[in-house]
Amino acid sequence: MRTGRVAYRAPLVAVNEGMFFLFGGLNKHKPWIETSYHGVITENMDTVLLDPPLVALDKDAPVPYAGEICAFKIHGQEAPFEAEVLNRTSGEGVLRARGPVDCEQQKEYTFIIQAYDCGAGPNGAGWKKSHKAVVHVQVDDVNEFSPVFREPVYRATVTEGKIYDSILQVEAWDQDCSPQYSQICNYEIVTQDTPFAIDRNGNIRNTERLSFDKQQHYKIMVTAYDCGQKRATESVPVHIDVKPVCKPGWQGWNKRVDYEPGTGSKQLFPKMHLETCDGPLSSVRAMVELQTSHIGKGCDRETYSEKSLQKLCGAASGSTDLLPAPSASTNWTASLLTDSGRDSDLIFRFDGRQAANIPERVVPQNLTDQFTIATWMKHGPSPGLRAEKETLLCNSDKTEMNRHHYSLYVHNCRLVFLLRRDFTQMDTFRPAEFHWKLEQICDKEWHYYVINVEFPAVTLFVDGVTYEPYLVTDDWPIHPSQIDVQLTVGACWQGGEVTTPRFTQYFRGSLSGLTIRPGKIETQKVISCLQACKEGLDINSLESLGKGIKFHFNPAQSVLVMEGDDLESINTAMAKVSYINSRQFPTPGLRRLRVTTTVQCFGEDTCISIPDIKAVVMVLPPSEPRITIAGVERVTWPAAELRTATGVTLFKDIRIISTVTKSDNAFSSGTTAGTSGVLEVMHNLDYCDVLVIGEELNPEHESLEIHHSSLLGKHLDATNSTSGISIYGVDSMAHYEQAIRQVRYHNWRPAGLSERKFRLSCSELNGRYTSNEFNLEVRICLTRWTFVCLRFDFLALWSSTPPAATVVIVMCIATLVAIVVLGIYRIHTTHQEGTKGDEDGGKEPEMDWDDSTLTITVNPMEVRHYGAQSSSGRMCV
């Protein structure tokens, strides 16, 4: 008998059937079991081995039912076990799993078990149960899983000629739950005849010195064993590259990076890293330069006209463009040398022999005490030991004398602005010459110069940076005279004190966008906007650079300098350096990149020499848009409506769309899907011109107008003349449509004029992309008779109208003819009755029908087509 158990022996009493019946109905005692059990089950088996064995005793034995054990019941949350009575008399039982038990899911279980006797009789009534016993079951592991490597492939790089203690470490793991079967006890290289070995921890080393010339790459297969000696099902490949003896420098970069327009920021060196050959560096300084001096005016900038750019940047109105594109109205620049082959940039080159006189009608008459002069300039050192003055802008006496009223010139790489005020009541010295000495003036690069005059103070801005003059000299004011003055560009006009008037002090260099604005000075914000580059260097995810990295850009973002004392941080930072071009239609071509690196070691100024990197960014050509203007090409208006105060609208149904041909190239975000192999794109326009075809407008009784309210809320402005009207400013095609639909034509004396023809065309990027020429014919209806004045062109309407619509139109015309005939008949009848009344003595005069204002309007239908609307079909008398 086990210690701690209660021994129970039933008394040997002989009973007959009557006595059985007498005692069988009694169940006085509860079954008894141990207080706790400990069991073990092997996973995927069903029988639990318990210690002590599962046995229940009852003091009522050998009384039938009351002394027998009928059941064991388990209490526990989701315990996957059940107990079965093997012998009711002896009380023996067994514990089994209801299903497969997985050690990897649960290693042990704890639950409650109780024994139940059979009650007082066959029906089980009056049964009793034992106390609760705790059962702990442990699941024994089976080595059912093979080791698996954590990575599908391993890679490493070694330098030739070195013996490594560890090149890399491979690692496998096992899903089994027990330490015996889940731990990896051994690794083995499966590949034969390799100069590598592996230890029990998975560290791979080379057993001999490797040679780059002999073999540059090794592939070995490695397997793993768990502590139960079960082998991995799949071996893992290990790739080891052999590199030559280390040479310091940047590695992993491409010599050419292609940039797709409209794709935002693109990384230049995504996989580049600096190899220092394990030198004990203390700091690294890398400078990235983007060279764009050959693109336009120093970089990729917006190439809109100066007036459009000023409108876009919010500049004050009233500026005069002194170097506009040559045209009939701006012909003074026609003789100058131009370099306009760069993305529609209008650049004038001066070689010391060209200059232009600005017409008097263009020159601002009164500059006041506040005005601004702005220009783009590219200039180099002057030839010769003693350089002469090179004049950009000069206002001097036209004849008789040689006084310079104001001028802007370069002398010995110094920029000088001369301003001599007119004589006033105070006859005193005043500031007259302002000098600046800057490197930019003679560096042969493009720079944007702005001179803000708030007399007597004068401030110079170069590329948005403020510079005060280093020298200011005074002079007497100029006495008033009746001599006319001449404003010139590229030289100074000398009309007096010489035998023959001529240009002097010629300029040598390039100019673009030379403007003068009287009465106002330019703000810093506007100046920055006007000269802003649209391309440059960028950094992706500034917040992830880390605190150890210092960086700064130059104002144009063409130079980036990075400094750090941690090689890994420098590599991470350089991988984030990007090129960005925000123009929708950038200038295609090469941009050169240069990376200069300096490495310092502890206690030394420079210890490692890093070769410079030279690469290029290739900006691919953008998909060229096709701008299409569509609408009604013929309209008819009665002369009476042309004479009204509002006039008539010319382009009521105009539509402007732009499309590009589908290709594999990425389009900008402002595209919408189209049909027939094209995509409709949304972009800005910078001007639309409405020109008069034929004779110019007679200003005495004709005009083209657009009300100022039509331009409110838009970046648009307008100018008009007898040759037409120009709407300009950088704005969306939708805003241009709205504005053009408000252009109105007035004619207060249309008699003798049967028609007027107009031509509409639009531009993006100062003529780089132009629309079709949309011609509009306006027919003027001069008669008051209904059947003569038709508000549409029958031939055009007939040719473009579907058959069903044609039938409707014919019916409408027939109805109209009937109405006209009835009207004429009524007029004739009334006239006859009036004549008869006169013959009868006119007893009671009858009121005649006054048909002088008769107007019959019929609107049979409207026919719409893609991009245009047909004429309204109305008829007027």
C-alpha cells in the first residue's frame, strides 16, 4: 500500500438476495481518489501515463452500484482529454487525449478530475462524487521539424589576400518545442573542395588567402543539423565576392542618371558608398555640384515673357520691357543679335558693335524718386589692359550736349549706376554714382540684377541677395533745358560735342529681360520669384539624415555640402541626394555632376585622397503638347447690336484643349485619359492674341475690348490696339477660355462694312508651344428685313448637320418663309386699305402698322460638336 493512501477493504459478509435488495439501495459514502496526479503524453499519441495511476475507491464496496465507480469527469477550459473507467469494481481508469496533442502549440495542461459512483441502484439515482483532484499533464516533444535558415541567401564580400576569422554568419532555427530538438547543434558546408570552413555557430571563414585574379566569386551550399541530428531539408546558398586590394573612393554609382519630366525628385546615388579602406577617419566632407550654366540663363527657369513672369510673381504693374521680341510694334530690337534657340529664352548678345535706340513713345517720361531697373546679364572680363566703360542702359542728350541723365554700365568688373537729378531750388551736391565690386559681374555666368532706387538710397540685388554700394560719389544736378533725350541699350548715345552723332561705350556680353518700372520698387519676394531656378539638388527625407550630418545649399540649390564624422551616416546621406526639376516642360539635355570629397583622420589634416566623381543627369525630352482652339468659325450679328454699349461677344463658345501622344513615358500629374491614342493634359498658357485680319480697326468707331472684371481673380492682364487685343499672364487654359469668351467687338458706324475677320492663337512658354490659328468671320447684317438677315451660315450649317437635324432646319425655314409672306401680305393689305380710306375722304383715319421696328427671331435648334458649337440659327430683321 502506497504511503498517503487510504486503504479500504470491504467486509466479508455473506448475504442472500434479500439482503442484497436490502443493502443495495444504500449509498452512504463518496468515492475517493488521490489529491493530485502528474502525467506525461507524447505528442501525436493518445494515452497519458499518470503517476499515481488513476484509481477510485468507495467504502460502500462490495455493495453493488453504491460501491462501484461509474465515471471520471474532467473540469477545465478546453482540456483536450477524457477519462475512461476500465473496471467499475476496482475503480481503475485511464486518461486519454481526445485528439492529437501538439507540443509546439502547448507544452503542458492543468485541469480538475472527479470520480462518480453508480448511485443507489441501476438507474443511477443518489450518485455521489469524490473530491476534486488536480491533474498536471506534460507533452513530450517529437523531433518532427527540420532546421530552416533565416535567410534564403547569404552574401559577403572579402578583400583578396586576407585571412578572416569570420566572413559572415549563417543562422538556422527549428520549430520543435523541446531544447533537444529545437536547438541547432551543427553546421556543415555541403560544397566540396572550397577554401572555406564553418563552425558550430555558423561562422564561415576562409582557410586560405583568396586571389581576385584567380576567382572573383564563390558559391557554397551550407546545411544545418538540430541536436537530434535531423538535417535541414534545404541547404542555403552563400555567395562570397572577392574584391581587389582596397582603393579609397566612392563606389556603386552610375555615370549617367536619366530624369523623366514630371516624376518629381530622383535619387542620384541610391547605392553609392564611400570606401576608406578601414582608415581611421575623423570626418568626411562631400560637396555635390550641379553644373547648369549652359542651360538657358544659368539653369532651367521658366521661359515666359518678362511681363507674364512679373504678373505671375505678383510684381507691380507699369514696367517697360526695353528688350522685347522683335515685332511690328517693337522693331527696335530687330537689328540686335539674338540667341533664342534655347527653350524660347530671348537672349540678346552684344559684341561691342550693336546697340538700340528706344523709341520715345516707349520711354518712361518721369522716373520719380522711386523706380526699379532689372536685367539678366552674362559678362566676362573686358579685353585690353585698360577697359572702357560698357553701357547696358543710357539716357543722354539727343543733340547739342553730352549729358548722361542716368545710365547703368560696367567698368573694370565693377557695376556702376549713374543718376543725375534735375536742378531744383536746392543747388547742392547729391549722390550721383553708385559703385559695386562683385565677382559675379565678370564670372561669365548668368545673374539677375535688380537696382531699387529710393533716392538718395540705391540698393542692388544679385540673384536675390542684397548688396550695398562700396562707393557713392556726389555731383551737381543737371540744369533744365529744352534738349530732347535718347534712351539706348547696349551703348550710350553721344549726340553733342562731336562732329557726327554716334554710339559710344559699347557693351560686350549678353542681356535678357531688361525692364524699367517708374514709381515703385521691387520687393525681395518678387525678386526671388523672378530669378528662381526650377531645377536643383534636393535631399529626400531630411528628418532621417541623423543628427551627425551637417549640410547646406547655396541659394540656387546647385551646390550641396555635407559633413559628418560617421562613415555610415555619410553613405546614408549621399544616397538621399536627388535631382529635381519642377517644370512641366523642362529643357532637355545634359546637366553635369561633380562630387568632391575630403577625408580627415585623427591627428592629421588629410590622410586619404578620394578621387572626384564626374557624372551627368540626362533630362529626357518632355512629350510636346498640341494646343487646339476650336469653336464657331462664322457668326452673323445685326448692325444694331454692334452699336450697343456692350457690343457683341466674338468667341462665346471657344474651347482650348491640349493633348500629347501616348507613349511609355510618364506624364505629369495633371493628365486625364483621352481617346484615339492621345492623353489630354492640363497646363498653363502665357498669352493669347486676337488679331484683326485685313485693315486695322478704325479707333474712331471700332474697338476690341475686355472688361477688367473678367480678369479679376486670375493672373491675367490685357493690352489692345487697332491691330487686336492681347491677353497675357501665366494661368490655366480654363481661365484663358473664360477671359477670351468676354472679348467684345464694338462698331458704332458699321454701314459699308459687311464683315470682320479675326485670328486667335495662344502660346505656352513664350512661344515654345503654340496653338493652331483659329479664324473667326463676323458677318454684319445691315438690313432690317427678316428674310435677308440670317444669323448663321447655311452652307456651313448644312454641311455639318446630321440628316435628322437638317429636316428640322428645313421645316423651320419653311415656317419662317410662311411667316414672312404672311407679314408682307398683311403690310400690303393694310397699305391698300389706307389708300382706299384716303380716297373715301378719310372719314375716320385708320392707324397704319409701323413695321420699322419689326424683328422676328427664330431659334430652330442648336447643333454641338466636339470642341465647338454651331451657330445659334437665329434670324433677325
